[in-house]
Amino acid sequence: GEALHLHTVLTSVLGDRATRPLAEAARQEHPMTAIALRYLALGPKGAQRVAQVLDSASIIVNVELQGNYVLDEGVGYLVPTFTNLPILQKLSLAGNAIGDEGAYHLSELMSIAPKLVELDLSFNRIGDQGAQHIGFVLEALKKRKKALASCLKLLNLKQNRIGEDGIGQLWQGQQGDNGPWLRLDVSSNPGESAIARLEAEAEQQRQGQLRGVRRLGRRPSSASSSRSSRSNRSLRSLRSEKSDKSTRSMRSMRSMKSMKSEKGGKSPKAGRR
């Protein structure tokens, strides 16, 4: 079967000691879905041989190549093969002295592999440039996430050489509409402290938006404001009319009193004549 073929070919190119962990799996009745070649000092050339062997595989779900010092060169051999593994879900390349060039190749894999869920790149030499490439891909994956049945959920970049610029790009790519959309580990990097500052700034922005929404909620609507304005004008008009009527009434009363006073003042004089 495919498992025995993989074991046989890997043994021929890497030696029995290196492939002994695969022998037991190859003897099982169920298909071999995982390749574990950890801490075997494969180097770039060994990575190239593994890539040649895996190129014919189709059932591999999990690949573990930690601690093999494959370098950027080895990643260049492996990534094209990984893109041809249709159900690859977990990939570990921790402790392989991978730098920015290797991170660029792996960011391409992240954008292509439809089933990749976990990617472990911890304990490597990835700097700001490589982290920014990965951050740009995270932005693209974030936009595609709703359309994919499966998408990256865990990215481990612990203990690399990423500064604040790279951390910022990674953090930005990690943020979704309702908070982080994947688990991102950037601990033990030179720019790790930037995370706390970015989160504090994001919280301040959210609080400011909430205050703005509350203020808008207390403001009357334009229709309500228009109705209130018309009502106020009507009240002022009624008050003005009442005031005019009251003024006219007062004037009429004063006029009548004046006329009575004039009549009352003339009668005594007429009597004395």
C-alpha cells in the first residue's frame, strides 16, 4: 500500500534509523496519515529527498519535521510538495533555522492549502520582513474565512526574531470583526511588547465608538425634531395671539374707564351753573 511504499522509499534515501518511527505505522492495517521525522539533522538535502518522496503521497494529514535544520533552502524544496497534499491539516517546522525567505514560501502555502489548520514555525529565525509576508496572507485569509469549510486556526511563531513592525502586521491580520479569528503565538520575540499597546489602542477605539453610539441614541430624530419645532412655533403663535387679545382687552377697558371718568367729571360743573 501507499504506507509501505513511503516507508520503503524514505528508508532508501534517509537510512533505517531515520525512518524507524515510520516502520510501525507502515505495518498497520489503516493508512499512514502522518509523517514524523523529528530531530534527525536532515538538512536542506534531506528535506529535498523527503519532498521527492511525499510528492507521490495523497493521504498525509500531519507532517512533523521539527529540529532538522532544513533552512530556507529546504523549505523551498518542501513547500511545492506540501501544496500537493490535498488534506494536509497540521505542519510543524519548528527549530529549523528558517528565515524571512522561508517564511515567504510558507506564506504562499498558507494561502493555497485549503485544509491547513495548524502551522508551527516556532524557534526559527523569522524577522519583520517574513512576518509581514505572513501578516498580508492572514488579511487575505480573514476575508475568505467565511467561504472556507476549514481554515487556519493556530499559527505558532514563538521565539523568532520579529520586531514591532512585524508583530503589528501579524496582529492586524489576526483581528476579525469580533476579535481575533485565530490563535497567534508571538511570545519571546523582540517586538512582543507591541501586542499590549495594540490591544490597548483597539480597546480605546471600541470605547470611543460605543460612546458615539450612545450619544447618537440620545439625539432626537430629524422628523421628531421637525415636529417639535412646528409645535413650538404653534405654541408661540397661540401665546402671541392671546397676548394681543389681552392687550386689546386691557386697552378697551382703560378706554371705557376714561370715558366714564370724563362723564362723571362734567356733571358736577353743569349743576353749579
